[in-house]
Amino acid sequence: MVEWSCSCVFCRVFVHPILRKFAHTPPEVEEAELVAEEGLVPTPQQVREASSAPVIDVNGIKEAIAEHVSLLVDSKLKEFSSRVEAVESEVKKVREEVAKSIDEVKASLVDIRAAVAEVMNPFNYLRTYSRQLSGKSAPRANHIIESFEKALEGFMKRGAVASEASGEVVQQQEAQKGLEELSKELVSRSSSRLGLAGLIKLIKWVDDMLNRVPKEVIEEIARFMKAVGVVDDEEERVVVGVVDFVYRARKMGVKVNEQIIYIYNLAKVFGVEDRVASEEVLKLAVDSNIG
């Protein structure tokens, strides 16, 4: 008989007999195979016992396992989704806080730049002085400028104490010697546009500015005014000369009113006549009791 690879009960009962019909098998072999197959054919008693045995529902088990796995996966997915949403919410909140902080830093930088620009702009000194003369309020950043000026002036004063104390006698002699020459130069250089009255106003302005900033700042303002075309070369030299004159006179203890009167008297010697200047000097002489 042709060999059949499967030897299960089904094949031995149904397949093997069919194969034997088509195969030439010796009678003794066929008989032995029949005996073996008869022994394997279940009896009615065995069939009843097999039918009464409990049947395992494989499909039900598969469905239960699939349902359990599905529920477990859904639970884990929901948990993971909630965690992702929480992380996204935190990231969004952090981004908003960072953006807000960046905006605050930018605003602070703008304020700092504006304050620095106001401090470093030479026109602010002129604007402050003109507003004070007209009785208007000081600019918004005036307190910043004043604090900067006071700190800088105090630093300059503290740094100059030792040198002033050691060379006080020499400076007094040099200032006394050059003050008269400088005043003559100012009167001779005074431009027609400035005039004696303008020179007096310039001396008062320089004296007021020296109470606020170092003389180098005023000289820088004069150079800036020349650069933008407000004053010419000669007028710039007049401003620088007035700054030097007022600065040295103050170091000698000469007040601004006295400086103006001395300049006016020297101008009279040179034949300079100015009605506005005469009225201003008369007012100063009355105020300071110097005639």
C-alpha cells in the first residue's frame, strides 16, 4: 500500500481503506492493517464517553483574550494621551512665559537705550537749560541726567583734590596771569552775531553748565554744534574760550556776576557799546552790590 504521511484516526478510518483498494498489497499485510485499524476505530461506548466530556470553546477564549487586550490597550492609550496632553500644556505655558519674559527684556532694553541716548545727547543739556529759563518742567529723564552729572562731578572733584591741594599756589599764579589775557581775547573774538550781550549770556550758560557737568562735556557740545553747522569755527573757539575763562575764574573764587562785570568793563575799554549788555550788567551790579 502507498504510504500516507498522516496517521490520525480520521485518515486511518477513511483514507487508508481507499488507498488499499488501489494498491496491490499482500493479503497477510492487508489483514494485519485491518486488525490494527479495527483496534483504533472507536466503539459506541467510547463515542458516548467522548461526547459527554466537556468541550473547550476555543473561539470564546480567543474573543475573551482579544477583548481583554483591546481594553488594556485602550486604557494604556488613554493614559499615554493624557500624559502627552499634560506635557503639551506645560510646554505651552513655558513658551508663553518665555515669550513674556523676552518682551519684558526687550522693553527694558528700549528704556535703557532711551535713557542712555538722553544722557549722551548734547542737546539735552541745552533743552534742560532753556526749559528752566522759561519756567517749564524738566524733561522726563531729567532726574537720570542729574544723578549722572552729580556722580560724575563728585568723581572728578574727589580725583582732583590731591592735585589741587599740592599745586594750589601755582594754579593761582597761572590763573591770575592768564585771566586778563583770556578776557581780552574773548572780547576781541566776539563775533558780530554774538555781540557783548550774547557773550554775557554765554558766560552765564557756561557757569550754569559747570555746576552740572565737567568742562569737557561743554567743549564737546561746542564741537558738536560746529559739526552740525549751528556755529562756525570762530564761534566754536569763542565758546571753548568762554568755558576755559569761566572754569579758571571759578577756581580762583571769582563768581559769575563778577566775571561778567569784568568782561563788560574790559569791552568798554575797547569801545564796545551794547545797550542790552549795559542793562544786564547794571542789574547784576545791583544784585551783587558791586559797582
